[in-house]
Amino acid sequence: MRLTLTAILSLTALPALADPGRIMVDLPPTGALVREVVGDLAQVEVLLSSGASAHSYQMRPSDARNLQDAALLVWMGPEMTAWLERPAQNIAAEAVQLQLLHVDGTRLRDYADGDGHEDHEDHEDHGGHDHDHDHDHDHNDHNDHHDHDDHGHGEHESAGHEGHDHSGIDPHAWLDPANAGPWLNAIADALSQIDPENAETYSANAEAASGRIEASAAELKARLAPHAEKGFVVFHDAYGYFTDAFGLMPATSVAIGDATSPSAARLEEVRHRIEESDAVCAFPEYAHDPRLVETVIEGSGIRMGDALSPEGGSEEMPGYEQILASLGTALIDCFEAE
């Protein structure tokens, strides 16, 4: 069938969809939230390779090239992905940048909060942690305010930090679904900066995703409620937000917050904590050697559950609700095992 000249002209006159440009993120959970907002208007590229350590990732030359071309960089912040701090300052200096841990309304907890089963409502939001940050969505100047060691990751194995009382902000804040709402709105604002033509779409997507996440989190909390008083062991101290948000007992962690290999003294302390906790299940962590967890529970009768992952495990592009649900399901499956 031959097209008439009028038909050809009408086809060429169709407006092209706006392209917001290259969107880069640090971690799969960050990418999951950005994808909720951007929808099908752009691709979201995740820097962290599957199975790599979120705390100590070594960037590749291809990562640097992609960062240099980025229109938007969304990341948790140097408290979580310190390896991105200097590249964000230098390589991605021209990009609009958003650090989710520094968004107004973010609920943050200290690692020290894990020593007790506190009411989640007692935790401070972002304003209560004395961070001196500018909250504009162009965060290029943000990074100048950070000394990463102030947040506790640089001293975990030093004297005085061998126990569970290590200090600093716990950066795994995506595991509290209450943070999704403020973050989705901030992501929509950042996307609107680079692509104002689709600002209404980004805002609508953020609102819809926030509602879905709130509903799915309520459903998951109801599923976990019968297991609220059951103790359990995890590989590293990454799940405090999750246990707080879903009303669970704080987990006993083998390694400390940045997943540094624990010393012999730390392992001995963990064994003592396990004896006191009446834990019923233990969980290795994806991409980490399970033998450390197996060693500390040896002879205890504690069941070994499936591997957990705060970032979404082997999935290349896990959904945000999927990350939370997979954690909850792994816990329930072990708690309910005969």
C-alpha cells in the first residue's frame, strides 16, 4: 500500500517524545524507585554490579564514561556508597544530583538503635540528625559537606567499635517503606528539572507508586505480625530499618554495619548474644560466604534460612516492593518451617 504525500507529511510532523537524558543510580533499590517515577520515558542505569559490595564497589572505566554523560545522578549518599563521592564531585559535576539520605522527611536511625527494640515512631526524621545539608535538588555542592568517617564506616574495626555499639547513621534506609514517599517526590522533582515537559507525568507516577508501596508494606507487616517476637541472626547489620518498620525483634548480626569481616572477638560476642536472644533462625547473605553464619550458630539448633539481600540479590532490576517482599518471605518461610 502506497502512502500519499499528505500521509507522509503527517507522520513526520508527529512530535518526538522528550528525552530526559542519561539517568544513573548507585544501587538497585535506588534504581527501583527511580524507575517507578520515570516509567517508560527513559532507561535507568545502575552502577553496582550484581553480587558486588555496595560498601566497597570499585568503579570501572565504563562507569566513569557513563557518569560523565549523565543528566541526572540519584544515589543514597556517601554514608552508603562512599566510592561514588569523588566521581560525583568530579566526573558527574554537570549532572543534576540527588542524595536520597539527605531528602527532607527521610527517617534515619543510628546503628546504636539496634541494641533495643524501639518504637519506630520514636526515630528522628532527616532533620533530627544534625546534618548540615542544602536540600536543593542540584546537589553538586552537597558533597563538600561530608567527612565520611564521621558516619562510622571508617572505624568499625578499630578499638571501641568491636561490639554492637558502633555509632553513626545506618545508611540502609530504603528498607523502611516510609521513606519511599518523600524519596519518590524528590525524584519526581529532580526529573522535572532535566525534563520539565514531563513534570506532570513524573509527579503522577510518584504519587501512584507511593500508594502502592504503602499498601504492599501494610500487607507484609500483617504477614509478619505472628512472628514479631522471634529472634534471628543475619550476616551484617543492615536490617534495622526493616525490623523497626515491620515490628520485628532486632536481628543479631555477625558482621558490623559495613559488612567488614568480623574478628575473633566479634564472633565470640555474637555467640554470646545468640545464646541470650533465643533466636530460631539464621540467614546468610547473598554474595557473602555463609560459613561465618554457620560457624556462630553451630550446635545451637537454630535453623538456617535462605540468603538475604538488602539490595535485591541476583536480580538485575528488582522492583522496590519485590526487595521488601523477598526479605519478608525468607523470614516467614524459616520461622514457619517445621
